[in-house]
Amino acid sequence: MIPALNTFRSRAAMTGRALRAGNTFASQKRFLSLHEYLSMDLLNKYGVNTPKSIPAKTPEEAFEAAKKFGGKPVVIKAQVLAGGRGKGHFDNGLKGGVHLVKTPEEVRDLAKQMIGAKLITKQTGAAGRECNAVMIAEARPPKKEYYVALLNDRVKQLPAMIASSEGGTSIEEVAAENPDAIITTTIDLEKGLDAQTAQQIAHKLGFSGPEQEKQAADIFQKLYKLFDERDATQVEINPLAESQDGEVLCMDAKLGFDDNADFRQIDVFKQRDLTQEDPIEVEAGKYGLNFIKLDGNIGCLVNGAGLAMATLDVLSLNGGQPANFLDVGGGANAAAVKKAFELLLQSKDVRAIFVNIFGGIMRCDVIADGIVQATKELDLKIPLVVRLQGTKEQEAKKIIKDSGLKIAAFDDLDQAAAKAVEVAK
């Protein structure tokens, strides 16, 4: 019901091909996300109203930060790159990553429990993500909560603003239960978000008065300016709130940025927090590989996101469970293939490796060279099933045959998948 939002949040859609220029790889990676306190700082630079907030990386810093609010109630928020923090729990037993507290002493006690612990939410999975910082923010009780986001609508190939009068909750739930509560506005690239359109959106959301509508419209335009100038892929405010005193504020922010624009947005990408990312996925990115860990026992090495998804499906149809989604893209070399094998073998759960390559831009003989090199140098002990089709296919098959290695080679995808499932048992 919200195509742009669903497209953005699909991990498969974010896995693309890698291109090689000389010895340097540049791949389409996951979009950069910033911690909330960094997002708030960027919003403020664009003149967007937010509650006053201060980050802290130790309990004592949190204590000192809380004292700066003059004895007023504050909110302490765990800084973890995942949604659902308020409903999450820490691996040490603490419930909730967001708490309303009254004293600096309470802030310090909660910071002690949060910093260094792992927060587990619906988005992190059972492993959770480590909390290395907290944000202390002034408590601004909302009179009414709204939702607003700027995204790229890939169907219309234009930016879109998604807004709803039902903020402070999951927008997916709103879309499922009350789709009429969502307003989607396509934005012209030449005009941008003009004042009249912004005012119309604010009016439809039903703010309490003309002044609040004006504030909201002004925020919408500033958010779009940030979205446009910073090569953002997502600017999500949930909630956008009208406070009890009539001020419209961005209470929480999730910002994402296009990795292909990192050379233009150096100051933004300097703030990337690698501790929030899977170390294997980070290492894979250095070689132009896209790696997403799954829960099965068959390591998959493919080229292209579409073939990767088909490979996962055919393994599942044959009763198997993929251990990962590893895309070598269209320009990998033998060294990258070897690195791919190393990454696959880091998981003790992997009992077989299935290589499924369709050679187009990616030549099958290059993959075959990498397979042979990796098998010999890594002293591969687990079964290896290979299917190579397309460019330089015959040369690739000869390389594998002449290697003398114990590699099960197939032409038929279903047969290859069935063999991979069999040997992984």
C-alpha cells in the first residue's frame, strides 16, 4: 500500500551488482543510516525544530547531560540502529530502550544498564545490537502525533512524501488497518516541494490551527531540502508532534543516505557506525560483495540479486535452507571469489557450498579460476556444488575438470540445488 516505503525496506532490493574499475570495487551497498542524535543534529542544521537533546557515551556523561535540563523530566534513548527500541529489551534484562525519567541519578543508572549491552528488537533479531551511546532529550508531551517521510518512489521515479495523522506507531500497521489515513504526494523534481503543496498536506493532516499548519508546512519544505541536498534515500519522522504548548516538533528521526553519493556527502558518511553492522557484511563490501547472513546450512555464491533470490527459492523448494545471500555481482575477480569462500566458511553452520553463476558481464571462467584457487588455498573440506552457465561456460567447465578437485558440477539448476541439499544433510 506504500510502494516507496516497501521498496526501500526490502533488503533484496538493496542488493545490487558490483562494478570493477582497475583494482577498485564500487558496489551498490545498503543505504547508510545515522544514529538518532546525529540525525537530530542534521535536522537542526536545516532549521527543523526538535526537542533539545544531548548524546552521551558513558554513564557519567549521561548524568552531566541530564543536569543541563534544569531538573525537568527527560527521556533517555538507547542509540541503536533499529526500529522498535521502546518495545525492545536488553540482553541484561532491562526492558525498553526508551525511558522517561525525573532525575539525573536515574539517567545515570539507566545509562549504566544500556551502554555496552545489546538491545533486542523486532528489527535486530535475537542477536540484538550493541548500544554504545544514549541520547538525553527534553520531555515534550505531545498533544497529537503524526507521521511524515520522504522516500524515492521507484515506480514513478520521483520523490514522494508520505504523511499520516496516525503517528507514533508502525506505519505498516496503519497501512494495513486504515489505509485512508495515509496521504502520498509525488514531488516534481524541478519544482521541489513548494509552499502551497506543503500547506495542503499540513491541512489534510488536521493540525489544531493555522499557526500549527504553517509550522508543519515549513518543516515539510525543510525536510525535503535536506532530502534533496544530502542525497537521502529516506527521511522518516515518527512521530512529528504538536506539543501541548502548540509547537510542531520532530520527535524522532530515521535518516538514510545513498551510498553511491558518498563522495559528495563526505561529512555525512564519516559518521557511519560500523559497530552497528555485521562484521562479515562490512568485510564483504570491501571486495564489492553483497553478503546477507541467513539461518540455514548451505552457503550460496551467485551473481545478481535476481538470480540470488531464485537460488534461495529453489533450495527451499528442494527442502534446503540457505545460509546466506552472497552476490559477487558482475565484475568480481578470482581474489574476490576467494574472499567470498572465506566469508562463507566463517559460519560453522555451513555444511555445503552452492555456486550458481549465470555469465553475462561476469565471465564463468573467472569464477571457475576463483573456485579452484579458493578450494586449494583454503583446503576446502565441505562439499562444493557448482552450476556455471553463459559467457565462457565451456572454458569454465574445462578449468574445473582439469583441476582434479572433487567438485560436483551441473547444468540443470534444479538438479544442482537438489544435490546441494543432499550433501548438506
